[in-house]
Amino acid sequence: MISKIINIGSEIAPVLSIRKSAADLFDEFESFPADEILVDFKDVNFMSRAFAHEYVVQKRKSSKNISEIHLSEDAQKMIEIVSR
């Protein structure tokens, strides 16, 4: 099983605000040969509801096993809210 770690704050931006950024990120994930992707949120300062919702939608559709680390309390709550 191949794994890849992505620092989302560096790959996209420390402020995650638009849906298209999440969709583009998952398009990139699908092109990786790795089966497991670890998304590191350590450099993220803010995540909008729109980004979080699209992230959750794309994660559910993805063929990859995707996990998150270093989510701030606010980001974790936002993902939980949009996952309902």
C-alpha cells in the first residue's frame, strides 16, 4: 500500500475558502499512484463552510483512502457540521 502526505496549507493556501480549490485538490489526489493520502492541515489558518462542504463531498466520491491530521478545532467542527 502506497501512501502520500499532502500539506494542504502549502499546496493550496493557508486560507481555504472556495469550493473549486477542494475539487481541484481531489482531482490531483486521483492522479496519484498512492492508495492512501494523508492530508495535513497544520499550516491552515481558516477553512470556509463552502470549502469544507466540497472537501467532504469529494472525499466521499474518491477512490482513495483519505485521512486528515493536524485539523484545528474550528476546522474539525466545520467538517463535522457539513458532514451531516
